[in-house]
Amino acid sequence: MKENYTPEDLAQWDKKYVWHPYTQMKEYDPPFKNLIIERGEGNYLIDIYGNRYLDAVSSIWCNLFGHSEKRIIEEIKRQADKICHSTLLGCGNIPSILLAKKLVEITPLHLTKVFYSEDGSEAVEIALKIAFQYYQLKDPEGNKKRTKFLSVKEGYHGDTFGAMSVGGSEIFHGLFKPLLFKGYHGNPPYCYRCRYGHNFRDTDERMEKGCSMDCLEDMLKLLEEKKDELFCIILEGGVMGSAGMIPYPDNYIEELARRSKEEGIIFILDEVATFGRLGRYLYSEREELRSISKPDIITIGKGITGGYLPLAVTMTTDEIYNQFLGDFEEFRHFFHGHTYTGNQLLCTSALATLEILEEKNFFKNVNKKIEMFHRELERLKELEHVGDVRKRGFMVGIELVKDKRTKEPYPYREKVAYKVAENLLKRGIYMRPILNTIILVPPLTITEEEIEFLCRNLYEAIRETLG
């Protein structure tokens, strides 16, 4: 495209023509409050005026290796010279085959079948449809009542209708309740604001001391009461991301997985956001989970392509897959698919991403940086308006409060986390908060110097903005 426009033209057209996601367009005023990005270099975004910003949220949690990673880009170019797209409906292609084989090799050994889509919401929709249809194919009469799911309140699995249904986010999706399908939601394991009267100073204190896990007991009680109605249990992979980076307590997921297996209920682990972020490929790699009860279905997205192209996968077992096999006229097929399912360019970018992740000591080095990052974040607890610093791997939530002693939250209208984000922008850091929570999900390639730069400037930005 011929560049016959100015930065001011772009700012005006952006405001006039583009409807941005999760953005109050009445207040959207580029380029002063929001960015217009022209290019990326390493872990930095560069706007149309040449300003550089450390990408502290990995462009919404998907960019693993920074921007303009040549190894991924060159592989995409090579594939584009061969073919960019052909359908996967009854027709294979080389990158989708090679990627499926690779994914089966790196994920828990019992997951052997791969279904492709283009984003996390679709991967979750596919998981839900597979779980429901599995029971109907296995025993149509005996499983007629299996029409409900079990999840947690304020979970997040995407913005399509099935994903919204199992998610339970009141702020994001409450308006659509009349259109959502029905299920059961237990209380979330929100340790900082425990719904059972436990008054831990912060999530770290809860993790250190432990508790009676009333939230888990309520979920297990719901499972026992509703088990004959359930076709699945679905949880996020170790961290409730959009709820404010709330880590699941140790043994919470594992115990629900174990009980689901005992009751013969499909257990889905949504690893869309957590892929690569926790110092390993997946949360479901944890020996504590694998030795107790493996998930029957997992979803992967976001970082699977390094953040370069939109791809997601839903993986399941031979046992579930085999229920869909039959004679053509039986119509046992899985009637689901998208135009770009298994697209060659998308799968190629994922193959290149996995090749980088497989490099010697890659995750060992990431884990060293995670330890440093967590240490640097401890200083934030000194600040008067930092209530909770939640962290698991490179997924961090810092909840800002009006009163630290009482945990009184700021009214959302005060937009305190967004004001901190604006302060950080002036300091050369891009961060996208959620309500009153500062969100940090840096690229895995962030350096020790950049970690120190990020944490120091965040400390100063909170102190300067909130006092």
C-alpha cells in the first residue's frame, strides 16, 4: 500500500472507522491515551511517532519471543511461497500433520487427537461440543440428562456463546445471561477476597499457610449433587486469567480432576492463556496432576504460534475420538469446522514456535527469569495502595485498593489501574489492566535488565499516580 498518509491521518481514521474491542470508544482518543503501532523490535512496540514501549502484556498474552522473530517469519514466508491455504475438510496438508504429531509428543501422553481452530474461544466451543456429543453417541438414552457443565464464577474462556456460558464473568458477560446455556458455577478460589471469611493479608500468605479450601469443598459438593446432569467440568489451566490473574491453589484442580474421573465426567482444562507461561509447555504437565487424573480434553491457543498468527487447538483422547467413528450413514461425524481450520501458514508458525521452545535450556532460563521477576515484584507490597500481588510463572496480577487495611476497592469509575497504565506509557511501558488490577504477562524473552526496568517503573508509577 502506498503510504500517502500522515500519523495524524491515521489517528483520525482510527477514531472514525475502527471499533476497538473491550474499549469505551467515547473515551478513545489516539494517539494520546492509546497507541497506534507501526512495528515491533524484540520486546518493544514502536508507534507511528517512533516511540518505543516495552510490551509488558505480550500483546494480550500471546507473544512469546518478542516481535519480528526472524525464525518464525522466515518459516511463514517459505510456506507462503508453496501455498497459503487449502481446506482441511476431508483433505490434509503437510504443516497440519507435522504440527499434530509434534503436539501429541509434547503434551500428556494420553492426548492423541488434535482438532484445529483459530482462537481460544473456538477451541473451547469445540471442546464443549466434543464432550456433549461424546455422551450422546456413547449412550443416547442413558445420557439424556447430561446437558449441564460445572465451572467457577468469574472464570473466562472466551467471548462466543458457549465460552461465555461456562465462563461466568458477570461484568463481561452478565448482559447475555438470557441467551447462554445453563450450568453450575462454584465460587472462585479468590484467596484475597475469600467468600468464606478467611482473612489472608494477600494471596502469598494464603499459599504459605494454607486453609480449609472451602471453595474446593463447595465445588466437590456441587459435583456430587449434579453429577448425573454434567457432561463436563471445565477450568482454566492453573490461573484464572481475566478474573485478575488469580492462581488456583495447589490441589484444587488436581482434586476436581480426580473426582471427575471417579464419576466418569469429562474434565476439560483450558490452557489457551497458560501455554508456555508457567515455565513449561502446559499446566497439565505437572506430575501432581498427571499422577492423579489427567484431563480428558485440553485447549491451547495464544502463544502456540509465538503470537504471530491466530491458531488454537483442542486435544483429546482415543477413547473420546473413537465414539465418533461409524458408518457414513450413521452421522456420527463431528459436525464442526471453520474455513481456515488447519491453515498451512498458521500451523507453520506454530511449528517454528515449538522448535524455539525445544532449544536446550530454554525453559530452564525462563524459570530463572521468573524467579527474579517474582523477587522484584515483592517491593510493590510496600506501597499503600497495592493490596495483592498474585503471580504464577509469567502471569501476574497486582490488585490496587483504596484502603489496604480493609481491602476496600476503588470504584471502577475512578479507573485507577488505567491511570497507572497511562503513567507507564510515558515511561516507555505498555500495559493493559483489567478493572482495578494491573496485568503483567511479559514475553519469555524479556531480559533481566528489562525486568528490573519494568518493576522499578511500575513501583514509581503506582506511587506517583495513587500516592
